[in-house]
Amino acid sequence: MSFVLPAESVSATLAYVRMLIMGLERRDPRRAARLLLDFLDVRTDHQAGRLNDEELRTELQRIGAETEVVG
């Protein structure tokens, strides 16, 4: 099954992916730390105008999917 983000506002989607990362922290702290850094980079790029909303959702989709990967 592939990971699907909820179709909500940008801020709700950011909050959802951040929640997924925090949930991963108990199971795999290293992966959670790496994904949190990716998340912060993507959010910063979006706020700075380097990513549009569609590109942001694509990156959040990737990060969210990585929280589900069992390693």
C-alpha cells in the first residue's frame, strides 16, 4: 500500500507529517532525526519561496512514506 497525504491545507499537511515523524521517534530515533531535518529543510524552502505548494506536497509525500518504511 502506498502512502497518501490527506488533502488538507498546507499547514495541516505539515502538522500531519511532523506528527508522523514524532511517532517514528520511539521506534527509530536516527531515521526520525534525519526525516525531521528533511522536513525542516522543505518547510524552510517553501517559506522562502523556493518550493511552490505542489512541490512541497511532493516532498512531504516522500517524507511521510519514509516514516512507514520498516527498516
